Amino acid sequence: MSCSACTLHTPNGDRIRKARHRKITHEQLHLRAGMSRDVLHKFEAGSHDPPLYALPRIARVLDVPITDLVG
């Protein structure tokens, strides 16, 4: 599998951030999704990929399909 194929299924911090900016604050997302501010910031900054269990939480709080959060 090539690297470009891997990125098709990797959560994209920009996508999470853009979806959040349309709906709620960083503070609201971290509280509603049950994760720390620092961890959420790392996801949005792209320095860490969210674990699989976090994606449904983020998508549910943002009211978007998980597919909107991955590239």
C-alpha cells in the first residue's frame, strides 16, 4: 500500500477543525466528546491522529458523518 493510499483513511485535523468552527467552540467539543483540551488540540493541529474510538465521539458532537472527518 502506498503512502497516498494511507492518507485516504487518515483523520484530517483540518477537517475536524473546520467542522468544529461551523458549529461549536474548542471548549464545547472537548467537554461534549469527553476528551482533554490538549488531546483535541493535537488532533486538530495534525500532530496526533485520533484513535478510532474518538472519531465517532467527535462526529456525534459535531453532527457530521465520520467520513467528513477523514481524508
